Amino acid sequence: MTRDYLVRATYNYLQRFATTEKNLREVLGRKARRRLSDEEGSDTQALMPQAKDWIDDIVHKAVQQNLVNDRQYAEARARSLIRSGNSKMKVGQKLQAKGVAADLVAEVLEALAEQYEDMDFLAAVKYARKRRFGAFSIRHDGAELMEKELASMCRAGFSYTLTIRVLKMPCRDLEDILYQTSI
């Protein structure tokens, strides 16, 4: 377990994934703990503080070199999640789980909302299409099925009124929305 090992692990990880400061710190911490526990005859308790210092230094340098940028990560990830049919609330939760600060998440979502007029509505339509709800459903219409779809969309973070609106729209209107707007 050396500093060079952690530096190589950092660059290998960053070549494959975009990440946040907090997440990179966690990834490197797991690698260090795993590596130290695998080494025979090493004093894990004595080496871990030194590894944490190395990790802090490596993450700091990665931020200085702009290899890790929480704002860029949050903006790109938020766009991707909205495009795939996630609600604003779900996007915020996922970004915070990756270590993006709550105020930065709010800023990014606010900027996206200004850029795209009805972002949550478009995400709800995409979610309905992905899950084959409402007009996209191949099953017969029924009150029980509608309740299940409504509950699923509300659990996904969409409001009740928005969900009802999407589930009651005809397929042609929903497809027009999907093909006219893009995020």
C-alpha cells in the first residue's frame, strides 16, 4: 500500500467514471482498507491515518486540476436523470447521495428549470412511456390499474396532479410532447 498505488487507482477510476469529491474519497478509502486488510503482517490501524492523509492530498490535487468538479458532475448527471424520466425530487436525492452539497443541487435544479419550462412534466411523460403507463399501456384500462400506476408515479416523486394529467392524456399528445421537446 503506497501513495503511488492510490494515485494510479485515482486516475484509473477517473478515466472510467465522472465523480464528486466525496465519492472519490469514499472509493479510495475502500480501496485502501481492502488493500491494507489483504497485506500480511501490516498494522492496519497504524497505516490507515497515513492513507487518509494521502487520499485527502490526492483528492485535493484532482480538484485543483479540474479532474473532479462537483458542479459539472451535478449538471451533467441531473440532465441525464431528467432525460431518463426521473422527477426533480428523485434527481436531488440521487445527487445528494453521491455527495453533492444540497445548496449546489438546488442551484443546478433551478438552472435546469429556467432552461426547460416544464421539466417535471416531460420527465413524467418519459417515465410513463418507460413503464408503459396510461396511454402507453398495452393492458386494458381499469380503475385498479390506474391506481397502481398513479401510486408508482407518486413514489417516483411526481405530484398527484401532474400524474393524473399524464395518465389521462391521449397517446398522440404524449408522443407529440416527447418528440417536440428535448433536454
